[in-house]
Amino acid sequence: MPDRLTLAQAFQHFQGHSNLNPSTLVTYSQALAHLYDFLERSQTAQPLSLAGPKPARRPLSLLGSRPEDVNLLTWYVRYLGREARSKKPRRSQRSAREQRLEPGSVRLYGQAAVTWFTFLAEELLLPKRFPYAPAIARAQRQLRTYVPASEARDSAPEPPEGIEDLIHAYDHVAIPPELPLKEAHRRKLEALRNRALLYALAESGARISEVLRITADQVAGARINRQGIWAIEVRGKGRGRYGRLVTLRFTRPTLLAMREYLKARSDPGATGLFVSHTRTKPTARGQPLSPNAAWRIVRSAAISLGLAHVHPHDFRHWRATQMLREGVPLDQVQRYLNHRSIRTTQLYAKTAEQKVDEAGARTSPLAR
């Protein structure tokens, strides 16, 4: 990598070697202009190695010289959503900088920056010390929070049919008697774990990342309160120890399923409740279950029941809708699901109301 390749020169290299049409390159140039504004003017950018006056002239080799550089793209996306102003004045505006960017524009410019940095990584133009993979992954997560108006929902997604049956998919798993004892025990552990996992997802309505943060010690020391609930706190949305604390609630059947699984294990050193029992990767055994692995567990159960396109998050949609249909007040559902805003919960209320309308139309004595 040329030691003195500047940010502007890196973009020129991208322009010369990409197959993008001229109009798309104009969008990329606008994204770059916002990036320069961010690096030069935003207080948020100050810890970054490329921040400061005339960022276009700063060498790309500076990237990674500060630990904060991993947040470059993520902070840029936040800048687009909170501080950046449209370059195109509207008729009702006197200044081009008075209009905040629409979510669609934030997504457009942010994705342009991500694509550019991906290109630089593939061309080996980024310093080796710059952690481009997590930098890009974090930015993409941030971009998903900006939903264009054309994609915005006025109601929550409808839970897939048959999800009630899916909850009990691992209740009675047949283990072939001819299997070796070690393999039979491994399969039993997987079945007990999977049953407890589906119970936990369905009952708590929690995000998969939250359920996977439950520890073995929390289960071992669990107590059911007078209302018949075991409530625990785990880290919710956010990075690592900076995620906000959320409360998950379970009843006795789910707690018993967790304890039965925990009792069958022989790994006192494992801290997580849900861990891997893979046969193909011995080094991964006892390690915390990943969200992708949990997704495969749900998907496998869904396929066995003839269901398609089921995701762990569908349990969250189902639980919200189910509680509202049972008449639970909106504010209580909000707290149960740990929604930051009651407006999110209201989306599920609209879905529940649609079901009421459908039931009314279907059962009307005059519709026959």
C-alpha cells in the first residue's frame, strides 16, 4: 500500500476501477462530501485518526493508529442521521443545509461509504492494523436502523402460522436405542437444550441475543416469585457490557426445562446456559451457542413441522400479538418485551386488531 495515499486519492482509485455508472458515482461523491464534513466539523469525529482540517489530504495509512478508528463508519452513519444536512435545497428553504437527511438518504450515503471501504480492503489499500471487518459490520448494523418511508410498516409483521406447535417441537425427541452411549447422551443434551431454548424464546418474547446471555448460575439460583414468574436481568441491545439491562420473565415450566438440561450436563466450567454440543467440532463443545446456531435450531424444528421461513424473532412477534389478544394493556406489553418506545408496541396492537376484524367478518351471522 502506498504510504502517502490520501483519502481523496483512494476515492479517485475507486472511481477509476469501479464499474459504476456516472449517476451512481455522483451519489458516491456526495457521500464522500458528507464524510469530509463529518471528519472536519463533527465533535464526534475528534478521536479518529483521519479527523481534522482538510481530511481529503490526510494519508490513509493513519487508519488504525487509534483504537477509536474501528468506529469510523458507524459514527459517520450516525452523523448522517443526526447532524448532516441535505445538499439539495428545497423551494421552502433558504439554505441547502437546513434540511436533515431522510432515512433513505442516510442508508444511501452510508452504504456508499461501506462499499467504498470494502473495495479498499479487497484492493489491499487499507492498513493491516485497521480492523475493517468489524468496522464494516458495525456500520451495517447501524444502517439497518434507518428505514426509508417507502419501507416503513404501519403494523408489525404477522407471526407465521403454526408457531404454537413449534414451541413443543423438541418435547419428545426419539433417540435410536442402537446408538453408542456417548452419542445418545450428546443427542439427549441437544434435545433438552433445544426444548429449553424454544420455551425461553416463546415465553419471554426476548431477542435471541438476550436469551443466549442467560447464565448457568442464574438458572441454578432462580426463584419463582408470588406471581409465578422468574425474572432476571441480562444485557440487551448494545455492544458488550454497554448494552442496556433488560428484564426477561419465565414461568415454572420453562425454568424446569432449563434446569433439566443443566442437570444432564457435565461441564461445570461452562458459564453460559445454552452451549454447543456439536459432534463435528470438539473444541467448540461447551462454548456459548451463537445466534446463527440458535437460528438453525429453530429452522430445523420448523422444517420438521412443514413450516417455512421461521426465524427466532418470530417468537417475539407472536408473543406480543398473543398478549394483546389476551387483553394485556399496551404499557404492560411494552415493559414485558422491553420496547424502548410504546410506538413499537402499538404496531403489534394494529396487527392484533386486524385479527379481531378478520374474526368478526368470518363469524358474522349475516355473512353466510
